Amino acid sequence: MNLKLHLLETFGAKGSDGAAYKVRAYERLAQDPSISDGQEHWLPTGVVEYRLDDGALIDAHVDGSMRVVHSGVQLTRA
């Protein structure tokens, strides 16, 4: 399955390390193979992923808490 990301929003966040971060929210889109007209067609998957401006993955929870996966820094939306 081919996937691509569609930017939904960008926002600032403050890290537990005191630094300011830029967070980007993306919706994952899946390629729709049912239409073969020579163009690419993409469908939303309903999955949103969050990444830092540098591409680092963020673990986001339903309660709004966020954590940078590779460093463990907790983020609070600004």
C-alpha cells in the first residue's frame, strides 16, 4: 500500500527541556488502486501523525499530551 502525508496544521509547542518546537500534523493518505485513469488518487486513512519540523516522530495521545519519540521530551501545545 502506497502512503503519503497531507499537511493539516503547524503549531508551536514548548518542550520539557525548555526549548520551543514547531510541530506539524499530517493525515496519512492511501493510494486508491480502484481507479485506473492514469492519475494518482488518494484517500484519507483517518490516521493523523505528528512530527517535528526536522521530521522526528511525536507520540501523541488522546488526552493531548505529546512526547518526542527519540528523545522522550514532553511537549505542551503553545
